Amino acid sequence: MSDIDDLYPGFASHWIDTRAGRIFARTHGSGPPLLLLHGFPQSLAMWHRVAPALAARFSVVMMDLRGYGWSDAPRSDGGAAYSKRVMGEDVVAVMEALGHVRFAVAAHDRGARVAYRLALDHPGRIEKLALLDIMPTAEQWKLIRADAAVAPHWPFLAQPAPKPETEIARDANAYFEGLLAQWSGAHSLRAFDARAVAQYRNAWGDPARIHAFCEDYRAGATLDVAADEADLAAGKAIACPVKVICGSGYLTSAEKPLAIWRRTFAPQATGVTIDCGHFVAEEAGEAVVAELLAFL
């Protein structure tokens, strides 16, 4: 664990048994509980420029989502084991094991999709919710269907197995590092700590995890969209305060993410745009810390 210990000195490590198998988590700090959830194709290592500062005020918990980082990667078909509803149950299990029934959440990318689904399914669990650089899954798919140039990795990864798995495995480093560079503000890996990238490489070098990533996106194209559409049809909204934090490069649609959240699941959401690419916690860590402290 030397690389990640270097990123998180003083943080405790936990292996927590859940229905998904063992989930890996890190904890540090004291105060109200705050969960940090990472995105694709990353792990909890992505919070290294944010978590230590937040631990001065909060009991910070970070976890690797199932299929990512050092957590187990259950086998799945058609996204069944990777719906955000199912992954949200992992969050509940981990937080209860650590003694937290109700907590705040700050989450990025795929982790933010788990977080908002959890807030809709278990409103009593979430005190406050910060969503980093996403819009609702059903809304994202509307944009993709209208313009194939919007997030082409979504339909690629959601193709039936094993097509995307086979293509990615030919050179996983080239594929995933290409995405990291493409989505960053500098269009390079300069924004990323080499120790974090080493952790990401370790995970996506495992064919079982490449499959898990694809299953995550297969669920996103089917089960997650269905869950969103059902809640939208029922007029369901997130009960807790919501803050939307986006990088300035996020999407080119006329309707911005904050407006979309207000129109859908978070009518009272507040929001801010930070001058960076998609990886806001790594590209603009100090700004993210300031926004989260002001919100939380």
C-alpha cells in the first residue's frame, strides 16, 4: 500500500464485508461524517488533494466503489450488479459498519451517480449532497442520443460483453490514460499525481475490473435510466440540500448542469463553475475544498 499511504498519511484502512464482497475504505478526522465517492476510471486516490483538508473539520470516509480500486469486482451480466441503486447499498453497508447512519456526501462522476440515487432511494440517510461534474443519467443519455459526439465513451462501454472489454484490453493504459488526458483542462496527465495514476493503472490492468467498468456503463444505459425516469414521472426530488460543482469545460449544451438539476431532481440546488476540466478534485483541489466547506 506504499503509494496510497504516501497520498494519505494518517488515514486508517478498512476492508468491509458487503454483499458485493470486500469494500476498501479509508478514514480520518473527527466531526460530522462526510463520505467521498470517486469517479471513472479512478479510485479513492482521486481525493488526495481534498480529503486531508476536509478531515480537519469532518470524519472523512472514502471508499472504492465495487469494481474499482481495491474493492472486490463481482461478476455481472447486463449491468445487473452495477446499477447505482445496488451500489448505493454498498455505501449504506460501509457507512453503517463505520458507525454512520446519516452523513453528508461529496461525489464525482460515477460516484456522484451512486450518491444521487442513494439520496432518492434513502432520503433519511443523506444530510447534504455535493455533486461534482455530472447531470442526471437520463438527461445525459438524451444528449448522447441527440448528438453522438457527446460522451462517446458511454455508448461504447455500454455495448454487450465482451466487445468493449476486448478492445480496451489490447492496450488498457492507452485507452484510460487517453480519457484522463482528454477530459482534463490541460488535455494531458499533468494535473494528476503520478502515485494516483499508478493506483488507477493497477486497477484497470485487471480484466475483471475492465469488465466491471463496462458493467457500470451498461447499468447506466438501462437500469439507471429506468430508475431516473420512474422517479421523474413520479415527481420525486432529492430531499436534502444539493450543491452542483462543475468544471468550466463540462458540456456544450445550451442548458447548463445546474439548470438541469433544478428542472429535475434538485429544484433548490445551488451551484458553482470552477475553471478546470472534468477532474475538479485533482485539477482544482483548493477551490473544491473551499466550496465544500462553505456548503457543508
